[in-house]
Amino acid sequence: PVARALGILGKAAMPAAIGVQEAGGTYMGTANEIMDMSHEDLFRQSEEFRELVRNGTSPEEAKISLANRAGQVAAAVQFPLAAATGTLVSRFEANPFKAVTARGALQNIGKETMEELVQSGTGQFAQNVGTTVADNDRSLIEGVGSSAVEGAVYGMGTAAALSGPAVGRNMAGQAIKAAVGGIQARSNAVTK
């Protein structure tokens, strides 16, 4: 039972780490977007901002509070989505330089492309959800498509760049084994 539990925890660790990383990035992107808004825009767009200021909070403190809350909302939305898609690539991301065949590399590239497409799209969606704290008119789908496409291109390029040397390493290893095997066979033939 303990070994099984540790095995389950081990398998969940990498997707959870991916979820945390993605959620952290979404938090920062959302908080920074709010911090870049002017006080005038926040007064106009955010009921929560107006309420904080009406209750005596300075506009700057209200903005910081809103940015933090928006980031937390976005991170809470992104974490489970990113962790779930992280299961697609957790073995590859745990050891991206592991020697693989060309077929394995193509599989890794496909999985990484799909994971980044989904995570980038859901990341933008999560950021939009969080940003509605400060911009009540924000569309939840704004920028989701373009973010997904950018993520897919990034994922494909990164996986290809990492898989290329891994395939080369695998091919070099096979060539060395073949050469050593040939030398040993020749050596055995000569000594007979």
C-alpha cells in the first residue's frame, strides 16, 4: 500500500508542478495587466475598485489589492487545467534530453504542441476571468485563439529543439553499438 501510494504521488508530482508553474505565470500576467491600468480606467471599469476607494482605500492600494485578487482568481482557474494537460507531457518534461527514436521525438513534439496549445488558451481564458475583477466588461474569450496558436508554435519549436539532440544521441549510441559489435565479430573471427 505504501509503495503504491508513493507511485501515485510520483506520477502526480510532475503534472502538479506544471500546474503550479502555469498558474504562477497566469497570476503574474493578470496582476501586471491590472497594475498597468490607470486609476481612471479602473474607476470607469471596476465596481470593486470604486467600492474600495469609497470605503477609504487609496487608489494605489485599491489597485494593488485588485491586482492581487485578480491574479489569485486567474491562478485558481489555470492550475487544474494546466495540471490536467500536463499529464500529456510529464514524462517528456521530466527528462527532455532522454535519448529517443525519431518516432518518439515526433510523439513528444505532437504532445508538447497540444499541451502548449491548450495551456496557452486556458491561460488567456483564466487571465480574462481574473481581469473581470478590474474590467467588468472584459470578454472571457478575448485573445484565447491567438494565445493558443502562439503556444502551439512555441511548444512545437521547443520540443523539436530538445528532441533533435535526443534522437541524435540515440542514433549515435546505436551506431557505436553496431561498430563495437562489428569489431568484436571481426576480432573473434581473427582469433579462431
